[in-house]
Amino acid sequence: MNIIQLKKLSYDEVAKCNKCGFCLPSCPTYIVMKKEAYSPRGRNAITRFAIEKKLELNEDTERAIFTCLGCGACTAVCLSGVETKSLIFRDRECQVGEGFYPKVAERLVEILAETGNISDDDNEERAEWLELIRDLPEEAFEKEKAEIVFFVGCVASFFPMVQKIPANMAQIMTKAGLDFTILGGDEWCCGFPLIGAGMPEKLEEMKAHNLKKLEDVGARTVVFTCPSCYHTWTHFYDTDVQLMHSSQLIAELIREDRVTLKKDVNVIATYHDPCDLGRNSGVYEEPREVIQAVPGLQFVELPMNRKFSICCGGGGNVEMTDPDLTAQVAQMKLDSIKDVGAEMVVTACQQCVRTMTTRAKRTKTDLAVKDLTELVLDAIE
């Protein structure tokens, strides 16, 4: 995308920004960095000035645009309804077109093309998390035909800290008697990191591959534990199959008495709304419904919840280029959790689990961080 294309797509939208600053207290990067260029208002100004040819794109605009977490909090509070998140992601495409973007993105593109995943691992190892399940039958969960495809995603497939999430979900679906399969080495990255890198056109091959594998299985439902995979399939994939996040499926299974939570979990817990599940996909109530169905659990809400939730810091590919910024945003999140007296934070995103767990360990914070699937499996067993 170039400046002319950006103008055609974005000028009317960015012109709606009246510079009121109402977005500033909601933007995690602005709160941390305290610089106008790293606020939604500042980024909108960059967009407008670039379109009006009053500003040349350069290394400074690159840093301002590529430090956005993509959390969407700015859009949620904007009195003028400016779609700032969408504008910033278009800006990234334009920055790429002008050659000003984090060059680590080039390596990301190469890795995805070579391996089909973000971690540069052998893609045939996508199902190694199955080893975490005891007494697993040979070739379990890898069937040629099934009603449901469980799309695991790159992070949960390859990052040891969160591999228990797909293992938990597979066991929950098994206990509920669902007919499902995973794609194993035939699953490729959903393409979400390419959208964050300002290169959405490059996800077409991955999208076509994943849709073909879904067609081969004959499934009518795809389930995700990863909100970003769920968001990408919902907004970028052309399919008429049912797409469900794990929290939605689990809530349905509990309502239908196909999953029974019977073990008391005596803990004060809160819930962190993942940005791509909550604000960016509109799934708020099902995770809370599941949490509050757990016997013995005392649930407390964070003051900033649902569409006003504070990002964990793990979005927008920012962790690749500015891990310190990610850590500082994560610390804000942990502080808000401790302020309500919670002993545990439950979320429904493997990246949020990684980000908050890493920060809690590094700061020696006494806080349990759990994915919803872990909480549910514990309560079942």
C-alpha cells in the first residue's frame, strides 16, 4: 500500500478525529511512554499528515506505528467513533510499502513460508503437546474425518509454557464425547502475525491451505483456544462453517450438562479479557459464565473489564521489537489484578497467559495465571 491508496481508504475516517484526547488514558503504550506520537491521537495525526503530504514516513513514524498493540481500546472509548486500530494497521501496510518497518518482519515472512509456523520449528511437531496427556491412545485426535476441527495455533503448539492449553481442551472435548480432530502437521499458521506486520496480502496462501484441510476433514465447526486465530478466521477467512472460541464451546457444554464441574476450587479469581476475544471479537459473557460455574470460586471483576479491559501487552507483534514495552504494559495489568485482591487471574488466550506469567515470575509476584481450559479441567477432575 502507498500513500495514495492510504488516502483513498483512510482520509474520511482519520478526519473524524477531533483531537479531544479522550483516548489517551485508555492507550497502554501512551500510558507507558508518555509521548504524543505513541497515543491514538498522535498516530491519527501521523496518518493525516502523511496523507496530506505534510509528513514524510521515516524511522520515527515507523516506531510510532509499529509500537501499537492493536488492542483496540482507543476505538472502544472514542467519542467520534474513529476506527483507530484499523487505521494503524493500514498505516503499517503503507510503512511497509515505503520501506519503513521492523526488519524482523522479513525473517517472520521467511519462517512462515518455510515452516508454516512462527517459531521456525518442524511443522510436523505441531502435535507434540499430545505427550502431556496420560494414557493417550495411539494416533488419538488425528482422524481423517470429524465433525469438529480443533485449530490449535502456533503459540500453543510450540511454546512449552502454554502447550498444556490444547492438552486441556482436547481432554475436555473428549470427556464431553465430541467428534473432533486436530490437523497436526497439516495445520499452518492462521496468518495473524502477517496482518500485524503490515503484510496481510501474504496470508492468502496460508488461508487457502487451512481451508482446504478443513474441507478434506469435512468438519462443520472449527474450535480455537487462540483468540487471534479465532479473530483471523472470523474476519479474514471465507467460510460458512461454525467458528467457536473454546470459551463459547465450554459454556455450551456446561449448559447441556455434557461437562460437569464438581471439584471445589477455593480461590479468589478475576478474569482478564483478551483483546482479540473481547473488544475485537465481542466475546465477553461466555468466559465469565464458565468461571462462575466453578464450585467454590469467588469471582471479582477488574475495574477495567470487557471492552475497557487493559491489554496484557502481548499484542500487535510488539513483543518482537520492543519486549520492554510489553513488560511494562504487563506490569500495569498485574497491578490492576492485585489491587482487587485476586489470588488468580483466569484468561482465555495463550499469549495473555505467556505475557502475564512471564512478568509475574520475573517480579516474583504471588499470582496464579491460568487459562480457562486449565481451570475447567481441574474442576472436572
